[in-house]
Amino acid sequence: MRIAYVSTYPPTECGIATYTQYLSNAVAAKGMEIRMLGQLGAKGDNVFEVYSPVDKDIAGKLFFYVERLTPDLVHVEHEFGLFGEQRGVQIIEFLIRCQLAETPTIVTLHTVFDDLKYEEKIIVQHILNLSSAIIVHETFQKEILINNYECLNPIVVIPHGVREVDLIPNAKALLNLEDKKVLLLAGYLRSTKNFEKIISLLPDLVAQNNDMVLLLASRSRINEHSDYKDEIYQSIDNIGLKKHVKVLHGKFPQYTLDTILSAADVLALPYTKGGQSGVLAQASALLLPVITSDLKSFKNWIIEVNGGLYAESDKEYISQITRLLQDDDLRNEFRENIKESNKHRNWATIAQRHIDLYAQLINDPIPGAEFYYRSRSKNKNKKFNAIS
């Protein structure tokens, strides 16, 4: 089976690029053929640099490659703004072109909220109309779509995948944090991350946890959220507890990030807005317990996985963080719970769920015909029965 992904892709740095790399690699490992249609800057085997997000003819450029690469199915990793002006309206023309060519098309909606803007809602409705199937990561996102839009085609919930990786055993020593309880803030700096919440609570946290260090390992993209970045660093300077704060800066490639996550005892996610979190998936891979805000996505994860605690007020943040930092048994219990959950969320399992969905969407030309694909990497036949 040949799948063409439409997405940002490394070395471009963004959450969807990383997500698509892990997903497509896991799908390829199961013997599928992968073609990647990316923005300018995407690199790799069977990766094609197709368009810039400011182009006026994105749909035509993407479909040019679809025509020539002849995929069995197209899978779009969607985020607003990746496909031109007006919040990415050109994705609609591309989906129409695929439909006219009778090419099944799946769209993963990475942003689904109740309060989307007017133009975003219009784009979502057209995506729902024109896609063979929709993937979302959370059950509540499916409920939002069903309750607010006309949904004629299947909506499938497939969670964000988790890597299978070992802890870096001497991570605290590498960061000169031996004998410290480490509370981590990590990820791109933007105002919806609400990192200032945890920084403002640091005096109260230190009063109850004298051996704690707040580890900030964050950065912002060029020309993005620079004012917020300055505010965060200034607030750390102003708080006057420098021996309880360690700030790391850099590009944080995967092994570096794994070292940082391995050095932490608790990850704080005090976000004010968001859905599935790439940082949460990274933390889960390293079995790191979390303290989160009461966002629906985080609360659902905590209830389902039992891998941390959430807080609804400053008082709860202080008490819950203190509880996590001081109770080794509780953290170990949460680690075991995350480890068990990861068995169902590892990328190999998530890839198979995608492949099963892909197979259902490839229609037989006549009754009794079978889709046939023999993987070069696996010496066995692949047969899929399509939905009748």
C-alpha cells in the first residue's frame, strides 16, 4: 500500500512535523510504501519539497505530485495556516482534486476546539464533507465535531503515539542536579503554555520543598512570541530564587530532550488552551509523572492513564506539586501506570490502527476483487478487504 502524507516534515521544527515523522516511520516499518509531500525544507527518503505556505497555488502543486506518485491513499496532517492564506483555505481545493481523481483521502485534525474562528469553522466543515475519513486524537474532539458540524463520513479516534525509549540513567548528574527534586517546564514558549503560573508560585513551592529546582528548558521560534519569552525570563530574574532555578537554552534535539526529561521528577503543564500535547507524549515515553491544568484533554489523560495530577487553583498547584515531589511511592506508581498505558499507545500500535483504517477506505473496482500488496521488507503477502 502506498500512502502519500501531506504535512510539514523535519528538519522543519514543529509538532506536526515530528508527529508525522514518527507515524510515517512506524507505518513504513510495517511494510507500507511512504511518500511525503512537504513544505520547502523537508528532507529524507521519498520526501518531496512541494510548496511554501505563502504560495498561491498550493492545491495545484500538491496534486501535481499526487498524479505522478499515484498513491493508493492520501493522508493530510492538518493545522490551520499550513495551506496558505485565510487560515489555509487551499486545502479545500486539494481535497476536491483528490475526490475528482477518486483517491481516498484521510485528514487528521490536530486542532479541534469549541471556539474556532468563523473562517476556521467553514474550513472544518468542508474538510468533513470532502474527506473519506477524519482522525482526531481525543474523544471530546469527536464529540465537538458531531455536535457542531454535519458529519457525513467516519470520524475515528486514534491517540497520539508514544516512543519506546529508555531513560538516560545519569541524567541528573549530566545536568548537575544530583540530590535535587526537579520540576520541569519544557516546550515552545507561547502565552497559552502559561509558564508564568508556575514561576509565580515558586516562592511558595520552595518554602515547602527546599531541595527543589525549577528546570526551564524552552525556546521560541524565530519571530514568534518574543515578547512572552522576554517576560518569562524577566520574571525569573525578578523572583530572586536563582539557586532554585536552572534555565537551559538550545535547540534540544531528541537525545538532548530525552536527557532533560530523564532528569526531571515532575513535568508541569499549566496550559490555558490546547488539545493533545506533543510534550506530554514525549514525557510519557520517559515515564514522567505530570501536574497539569484542568484542560479537558489533560484531565481525560489523567483519568484514563492515572499518570499524574491536575490543579484548578494556585493552592492546588502548590499542594499537588509538593505531594508529587515529596512522595516517591506515588511517583513510582504513576510511572508504572504510564508504562502500562504506553503498551497501547506505542507508535507500532498506533501505526497498525492507521493501516487498518487505510485498508477500509480502498474500494474494490468490482465485487470479489482483492487489494494486493507484497512488502519488499517483509516476505509475506498483504491482503486487505475494503468496505463494500
